[in-house]
Amino acid sequence: MDEKILLVEDDPAIVRFLKLALKTGHYDVDSATTGIMGINHFLSDKPDIVLLDLGLPDIDGMEVLHQIREIGKTPIIILSARDREIEKVDALDKGADDYVTKPFTVGELMARIRVCLRKSDSYVETPDSFVFKSLTIDFVKRKVFIGESEIHLTPIEYKIITLLVKNQGKVLTHAYIQNEIWGYPSDDDYQSLRVFMASIRRKIESDTNNPQYIKTEVGVGYRFLEE
């Protein structure tokens, strides 16, 4: 069965172009031209992936992103002419799986879609929880605790820490983490990754200068410590 794609985009020319390209790629495509329509189609059609424009005529695409993320984990790729780094990081931080800046090529978009679908198909949360020292991660409820206190992590921070703990003891390079979390190489010398990692450490480490959990491998990447 062809994967179902929901395209939320108000530009008729882009909708026609992408529908033709995606159907040629053997995807089943539905489209919506407003944010409200997009949310309704998402609820009724249960797509495998969402392509979401941010500049919609009724509500901002970020609100659509938020409402879909409140419902489930369906992969979402942002398609937007907004190219400022702060907006990209904000969208990724709030749960988008990828961010493609307009204009883009069909080949690039198809590759991003394949990456998101592969991650969605292969993602298995097992075991149900992870416990190390004072840190507990409940993979089922997607919650993180230090002792008995719940720690609030953003969606991107949660993805990063779960990637690290599932590879406990292994050094994960900057490039590996970047590709696993965002699906494409860094264009900012991994600065965004470093910002997210610093935020995670502030939340889980009692002393960031003497970490109990995440060690920096200078010039290489990060490693979740073992006993």
C-alpha cells in the first residue's frame, strides 16, 4: 500500500506541482489549503507523514504543528520560505521532524520524506524504561525524571537523550547525532546541537563541570556514561 501524505499548503501552483511529483513517487496524496482544514484532514485521514507550510491564510503553521503534536507522533516536514535559523530551530524544537526551505528540489524533498518514513517504521521503544543512577526515562509515557522529580525536555531534547541512552557507552559523533535527529548534515558547524546538549545537561546534571551522564568527546561528539 502507498504511504499517505497530507500536504498542507495554500499556494495552488505548489500544490499542483507537489501532488504530481509525489504521485509519480507512488505516494497517496491529500491536500489542505488552510490550517484548520489540515488538522481536520489529519484527524480523518490518518496520514503517514505531513508536509506543512508555515504561511497559511487562517492560522500559523506553527499552531498546526502544535496541535498535530498534541495528537500523535506522525512525522512532520516543514516546507517554508522562512529561512532564519531561529525559526528553523523553533519548529524543530516544537516537534517538527525536518525543515525544508523554499525553493527546494523534488529530489531533496523525496530524500527527506524517505528518511522520515524509515525512522517512523523502525522506531521501537524497547524496553519500556531506562534507569541509570538518579535518571529514569519512561519511554512509554515519554517522561524523564531525576530522582522523583520530572524534568521537562523539549521534543528535540528528548530525541537526543533517548538516542544517547540507547547507545550507552558508545561515542556518537556530531554528524551521526545530527543525521539521526534531523536527517541531514549540519550547515552551522553543529552549533544547534551544542545548544540543545547544553540545555539537556543543565536539566539533568547536578554539576555540569563533572557530568554523571553525558560526556563530551572533544572534537568528536558525545557519549552517555556507563558505570
